[in-house]
Amino acid sequence: MHVTRLTFYERQIIEQCVKSGWGIRQMARHLGRGVSTISNELKPDKDQGRLPYSAKRAQMRAERLSHNTNKRKLDKDPLFGDWVREKISLDWSPEEVVGRLKEFPGELPGRSVCAETIYQFVYDDRLDVQDKPLYRHLRTRRDRRIKQGKRRTNKTSIPERVPIKERPAIISNRKRYGDWEADSLLGKARQPIAVQLERKSRLIRLTKLSGGSAEETAQAISRQLDELPAVFIKSMTFDNGSEFARHTQIRDDYHIPTYFCRPYKSYDKGGVENGNKLIRQYIPKGADLTNYTDQDIYQIQERLNNRPRKVLKYRTPNEILQAQIKQSVSLNTRTSVNLETPLKP
């Protein structure tokens, strides 16, 4: 005898019965279904432990399992898929989920997955444990992948631009302090914040601008550099935005080389790009920057500069800056003493 699958309506009834504390046999009699049918329906959520039964989630799971071809790994293993869904619901990134599974294989013995598989799982209209879109737990909260469009020809006119390929290896390899990357962070109505990040120490500097013209941007960068010791000012790398057209002003005033990334290759200045992601924790995309005072921007800057960083062995950028200032002062003092000490006859 052919047994029809549970309908979504029946699953909604089961959800209400579970919330009311009904037993499996009582639900089976009420629906005219076998006890094993109800038991198997509740088993995936029961195995997961902390997940309450959800009719919507169970229906999605049943629809996935009804397809016999092209099943993804997380669809073939409902327990594994629900475990990943739970972790993403806690705002874990796909990379963090993968790392957790590698470092703690005992949580789900014999399972492995890559971050790309999890991204595909998330973007396939999945719901979290509270029946909300799963993509909303990603850092960007995008509901779909951004397609790579055709590359445009860069038409920004920036005089005396030096390409990044001519930048010395000592800068690219972060072998010294004083090499900076610059960028602009946009708010609502294209209100900009000038962002500079020192490559080795991850020290960050932020300035709220009124319009973001090339002249205003150059002045903002100059004000920030004026507050730093000379040992921390050795080069600066820009992208190809028109706001950096006055780079020669900075180059000549501070006697440092300036370099420019390849068009549409934001990873050429990955340090400041990562810094922008950290800033977005405090200034979300689309935020109205008129609601942020200069003091607010400064507090965000210092919150980031006082955060211990793994790449710095959990020291803070400000601690590294102070250490370099102290070392520079000590060196200058010794040099001064040596110059003032008379030569022995």
C-alpha cells in the first residue's frame, strides 16, 4: 500500500501538538498516521538536541530529501545540515564553522565541509532556527552573490601615478613600520571618512570629511601624519579614486614615495580593506554620517587601536606605536649624548 508523505498542513499540526506537550502516539491517532511516521518526523530535531520542531524547517528538509539527484552534502545529511544552520544562526562565518569542525572533530565525527559549500547552502533560500533568512547572519547580509561584471577602463586622471608593482618588497612584506594604505569609507549620500592604516602595526586613522574632494582628503591625511613621529611616515599606497589626485602634495611635503593599486584590485591594499570591515561594526553601510560627531569618529578610531590583534601577537596598535616612539626617543638621546661628549685627547 502506498503511503503518502506528510503535508505541510499536517506538519503545522504536529508543531502545535509538540508545543502543547502531546505524546507521539496521541499525535499519530489525531492525524491518522503511524507512530513510526511521527517518530521519524521528529527525529532530526530531536537528534540535534536544542532545536524545537519547526513545520517550516521540516517541510524544507522533506522537499530537499525528495530530490534524488544533485544533492549537496548538507542536504544528504540532515543532521549535518541542521548543525551548520545552528552555527550560522549564531552569526558564525562559514570559515569559522569549517575551522570549528576541523579543530573539534568530536562534535560531528566523520563530517567535513568547505566554506564554499556552506555559502551555497546559505544562499539557497535557507532559514535559520527561528525561520528567518539564513543570509542575514552573514557579515554582509546580502541575499545573493554579487556577480562579477565586465571590467571598465579606468578613466581617473591622477598625475605622476607610480604603480604598485614598483613598490619595494620591504613594504609589501611588512618588514618595517611607516608604510600606510589610504582609502575612503562612504556613508549615506556618499559622505566620506578618510581612512589610513599602517601596514605592519595596523594603526588606523579616521577623519570625517564634508565632501571628500582631493584637496580636503590631502589636508585630512596631512593633519593625521603631522601627529606621528617621522619613523612612522615612510610611504603611502592609494587606490585610483579621484580623491587621491593630490597625492603629490603629501609626497612632496613629507618626502615619501606614493604608490597606486591596480584598477579594481582592492586586495592590493588588503590591510585598509580589512580595517574598513572592522569600522563597519560601528558605522554600518548606509549610515547617515551627520549623526556621528568628530568625537564619535575619534572614539571609534581609538576603540580599534586599543583592540589586541592576533597578527600582532595580541598586542594593540597603540602599544606598538608607543614602543616605537620610546625607541626613537631613546635612540635620539644616545646620539645627542655622543655628539655632545668631547673627544678624549
